[in-house]
Amino acid sequence: MSDNQMDNDAPAEAGKASVVPKSKRKTLLLGLGGAVVAIGVLWGAYEFFIASRSVETDNAYVAADNAEVTPLTSGRVVEVLVTDTQPVRKGQLLFRIEDTDQKIAFAEAEANLAKARRMYGQSLASNQALGAAADANRAQIDTARANLKAAQADLTKAKSDFTRRNALAGSGAVSTEELTSAKQALDSAQAAFDQRKAALAQAQANAVSASQQEQAAVALTKGTTVETAPEIQLAQAQYDKAKLDLERTIVRAPISGIVSKRSIQVGQKIQNGSTAMIIVPVDKLYVNANFKEDQLGKVHSGQSATLSSDFYGGGVEYHGKVVGFSGGTGAAFSLIPAQNATGNWIKVVQRLPVRIELDPRELEEHPLRVGLSMDAEIDLTSGK
């Protein structure tokens, strides 16, 4: 057989060998169909027994309710005792503000409070003095009335003597000199009576004036004590404010945690309410897991969650609990929210932040930091 004939027969034999016999083709198709059915059954079993019992996401991050350290009084920073990354305890001294102005204000308020207390005591003493003066004036009224009564008696006697002598003057039984003397006695008695009457009126007016002065003075202190008098309470409030301003020149940590973003230096003038640093409570961290909206149908508060961090890898597992949902999606709270009412609308699956509380003991064993990435899986069968 020549070489050319062998080359011509080779393709023909190869073509015959590639054709699957009909008897085997059916078997292969049945096997393929069975494999597809098996895969479908396995997938359905996975969805029913595993996937439907939990939801997971890798769009999760560590968060915390940070504490901003803001001084409540203005002044120059004279000492800073902490640095970034430094752990601090609640109540620990962080920095000091120059307190010269606050000390002066406190001393002034302290003096004003002492003065107010003394003035209140003086008012009480004055009330007693005015009360005594009013009593004395009321006593003078009785004296004036007695004097007036005596003057009335003298006037009555003088009138009687003059009338009797005047009746006898025509008969010559009474001399002109005697009659003149009786008339003078009558005039003198009348003047004394008028004087005593005026004195009584004056005593009554003085008593009314003294009583009114006493009432006006007593009205300022009536129903009060040295602790409840308005002027003392005002001075006390100014004293407390000055004392508080002085105490606020020493700034302490509001919570325990790690110092972050320290923005103050010694010598810097810091204003009331400006942020000096942030303290992150690393023992009270939580996770914001952003699940897709079509994953949250069966998620509710109280369900358990399993988490892992890229920081430690899959070898460290955290356990937590769902405590709540955000009030809106991330897109709703973005700086420029999507305008879905426009004509060029394209549906995008939204994500809703779910807050997961972490186990404090596990956090203590494997500390985390705010912003770290996490993988979160929620057990939908738990928390029922």
C-alpha cells in the first residue's frame, strides 16, 4: 500500500471513530440529565436547609459611639497629658486650661455671696429696729392722748372760772384785774389744748409712717431665710457658676477608651465647645452590617450573629446579637440622595445598616478598632 493511499484512508477511519453509537448516546443523555437533576436537588437542599436559615454580608464595619472631648470654658492650653493612641480611663486628666481669669471671677463671686449674706442679716436687724420704732410711736399716741385729756380739763376749768367772774363783773364783786387774769388763764388753757391736740395728730401720723416703713422692710424678707432669700440665691448662683468655670479648666476623660484625633497643643487658645480630641470606647464597639434589602425579610432584633474580622482572619470568631435597624438606607442619608423620580431611573438594590452588638468578653480577648472590615452572618432561626 502506497503512502498516498494510507493518508486518504486515515481521515475516513478517524471520522468513523468520532461518531457515538446510538446505543451509548441514550445512556449518556440520561446520565447528563441525572447529573442536572442531582445538582438541582443539592442546590434546593442547600437553599432550604442552609441558605434560607441565614443571611450574610462582607459589607460590614466596626463602629462605636465616640466621645468628643470639648472644653466648656475658653482659655490658653497650659498642659496636655495624653497623646493619640493612648488608652485612658474615665475621669483621667487630659489637659489643663489657664485659670487666672476664672480664679479672679470666683473670688469676686465669693465676696459677693458673703456681702449678700451680711446685707440680709442687716435687713433683719433693720426690721427689728423699725418694729421697735413703730411700737415707740404707738406709745407716744397714748401719751399725747393723756396730755390732751389733761389740757381739756384745764380748758374746761378755765372756761368755768372766766364765765363765773365775767357774770359778777357787772355787780362790782370781781375786779377788772381779776377778770383779766381769768381771761388770760382761759386763753392759755385754750392754747395748751390746741397744742396737745396737734401733738396727738402728729403722734398718730408718726405711728402710721413708722408702721408703713416697717411693713415695707418686712416685705423684703418675709417668708425667706438666709438660704432662700432671692438676693442670696442670685449671689449663690453666680458663685456656683464661677466655681464651675474654674473646675472646667481641668478637662477629664468622659469615658474610658483610646485617644484619637488630638488637635490641641500647649499654648494654643481653645474656644468653648471646640473639639480637642476624640475618645473611642474600644470595649463597647458594635458592627454596622449593610445587608441588601432582599435579605432582610426575616431579620429582626434579638437574632444571633457570627462575625469575623479581616484584622485577625477567619481563625477568630465573634458572636453578637442584632439590636436594631437604621432608619434609612445608606443612599437616603448620603450627601446627595438619589433622585429616583427622574425619567432616567435605574433600579439599584439598596442596603440597610443593621446594628450588631458584640460580646464584650470576646472584644477584650481580641480588641478591634473603629472602621475595620467584618464578615457578618445572621442566624434567621434564632431569637424566636
